Amino acid sequence: MNDDELTSRLERSLRNAPTVSAPEGLRQAVLDDRMFGQPDAGRRWAAPQVARLRHGRSSRSAAALVGLAATLVLAAGLLAVATNRPAKPAASYSGPQIRVDWTAIKLPNPRLLGLGSIAELNGNLVAGLQPGTRYPGDSAYGDSVWSYDPTTATWVEMADPETLAGGDPKAQASVSGLTTDGVGGLFVYGYISRLDADGYGLSEAMVWHSADGRSWKPSDLGPGRTEALFVRSGVAVAIGEHSAKPQDCSGQAAAVSWTSTDDNTWTMHAFATPPYEVGSAVEWGDRLLVMGSSGCPDNGKDNRFWTSSDGISWQQVNPSGLASGYYYHDLVTVVGKNITLAYDLAHPENAPLISTDLRNWQSGAMPSFPDGQSVSGFGQQGGTFLAIGSAGAVSASTDGEAWRLLPELSWLSPYGRPYGGLAPDSWGSFSPDLTGFPGPVIGDGLIAVQNLTLNDGSYGFLLGKVVVEGPASSVSP
């Protein structure tokens, strides 16, 4: 039985399910000149290698066709779930004609298995990288900070796990994010975990600052975790949770901010009484916005918003339009447009919510994806919302209401595939078996997609840049 006969039988057996045409093979193309950053960055972000796409239609095996049948059935179930909730009719996309250029970047060594945070510093990419297996003889274990030079495609370690952990071999540093200080230096923020005498995990909220990328000044902010950091008019504002035991319901964490004018002395300002869990923090116009919910055991049953113009005095916002019982703890803001998108990744069948005033929220439209792909996550780059599909498709929107599926050369699949199986080391560490592309990592105006096996077989991630190709024209979503 040939492929076409088997396809015909499968489609007849699925006559009551939505059928999806088999995707044609991608045409041959050369993906070069992939850059990100400001125009004056020149060609520093040109891709170190050229990826070629295969020409023609690939032969489909019986196993692949069985997988196609399963995908069709799954798609029918997802559509049924989506139609059970009110959906806003999709509008016509009227933004500029864009594409996304992805640069494939290998991780510096196989012992580093995850990309946790990104920023741009002095023309280079800086990244917080997460570890794999702890090896015998390691003096410290935890996250580390690296710098990537796009000209030479080389990595340099800026802060190793031992440095971030303060030289304590029993402590582990976790990097939540990176923020440039505006004068050539870098803030790293997160927390350090330790065990107490009873073997219970404690954490200390931390900020590390470096003016030169080599020497680091740590600031211990007390028990808790640092979840975000912004630099505004020369004042550093860190946001997080203050609790001796934030992972324990009895800890009763409070939401706080810490401010500093000298990167050394920090003052704490509590604004949400326990229990409170910080979900996301973003800049919105000239204000900071924090979204979270009540802490355990009722986590996820409400959504609380707080805003501040200075990081010291905070005002609670009572939002309307958020669906009850869902925790919209992920926020994405399009810089300069005062549009905020909130979504609940635990329920990807639900449309994201959008707001232009932080008080009134309305349902946006679901991004358009082919072949029953679900939403893996949302990000933004170049003033445009980007939605990532589970099979690597990419859709764009300027307002969260109208989405346009981008051409295949802007998708993730031409560059690699989701990583799954045994981690690339000899100590038996396992990475999650990813069945779809993960959601993006965003920070400092950048967007990246991690946990990928690149086309040359190496492990790494993709760094994206939105490129405007032409003026706005009305295109159906």
C-alpha cells in the first residue's frame, strides 16, 4: 500500500473530524543576514552559519500518517473546548508586513541545559543559563551568567555558580532575570537556596551588580525571592516576595519592592499583605505593573494588580473582565503602545485578555495556527506581539485582537526541533521529553525560544528579530 492509498483510508475513517492537508515541503532557501538589535549595530548579529531548507515534498511513512490521524482527533477536541467559551470574532490584521529572523545559537557546553533569561549589553547577548547534572567534584551548582559575542560566535562566562552562591558549596543560586543598568553595567536578580538544620529549603532574595562584567557586588535583600528588576531615572527597583519560607503555605509571603540609588543600599516597601504570590511585573507607560494572586492554598483563584510610578508607593487596581477561576499570571506589554496582554498558559485554549488602561480587560482573539497547533506562549519584539505554536508556527499581532500567521520562513521548524530524551552528558541526566516547541523567553526587548536540537545536532536556542518588510495592508487573519 502506497502513501496516497494509506492517506485516503485514514481520511475516510476520520470523516467526522476536521481534516488537515499534509504540509508541503519547504522550498529551498538560504537564511542569512539574521540580525537583531538597533540598526547601528551593523552586521554584528549575522548568523554564524547558513541554514538551507530541503527542496520538495517529503515522503510520509505509515507511522507519520498515524501521527497525523492522532493530531486530527486531538484538534477536534481542542476546537470543542474552545467553542464552549465565548470567543471574540477575529478582526482583520492591519499592521505592517513583517517577518521574524531567527538566529540559531549553540549553548557554550553540554552541561548547560536551559536558557532562563536574556538581555543585550554593549552589543553582546547576555544570558542566565541553567545547569544539568551536578558532577562529582563540582564546587558549586546552580545558574550562571554568560556573554555571547555574535562576531566570533563565542561565549564567555561572566559569573559562575560559585560566585553567585557566595562561595558556599551548600547553596544554589537561581537567576530570575537580567537588567542593564543604563551605564554599561548589569544587574542579575534571583535568589539563593539553602537547607536549614532540619533539611528544609530556605531562600534569600538577591541582586548582583557588575559594572565591568567581571567583578560582582551581591546584595542580600532578606528572606524571599526577587522576581523582577527595573532601572528608572537612576533608581533600581526590584520586585519580589518577602517570606522566610516562600515555598511553604505557612510562610505567608508578602509582595514587596526594594529600591536603591547606589546599587548597594536597598530599602524595602511592602504593598501586598500575605498571602501573595508575584506572577509577572512589566513596565506600562511611565508606571510599573505587578500581577499576582493570593498565595497557597488558594493560589489561582483571584488576580490582583498593583501599579506604581516610583517603585515606592503602590496603588491596587481592581480589574474587571478577568475570567473567574483562572490565574492570568503571564503578562506581555508592547513597549510604547500601552497595550498589555495577559494569558493563562495552564489553559491555552482560552483567548488572551488585553487592556489599554489596566482596569478594563477584554477577550482578545486566538492566534491563527494550522494543523491544530495549540499556543505555547506569547512574547513581543519590535513592538509586535508574537505567539508561538506547539509545532513552531508563528503568528503576529499589533493589538492582541487581530493575528496574522507569518510565512513558513518565520517559523521555528526550519531551524531545529524541540529537544527530548537524554541530556547530552554522561551522567544520566534527563531533560523533559518535549512534544512541542516551548514558549518564548523575553527580556530587554529580546525574544528567544529555548530547549531545541538545532539542525547540526547541537543543543541551543533561537534568538528572534522582527523585521518590517512593508507598509500596513489589510490581510485576513
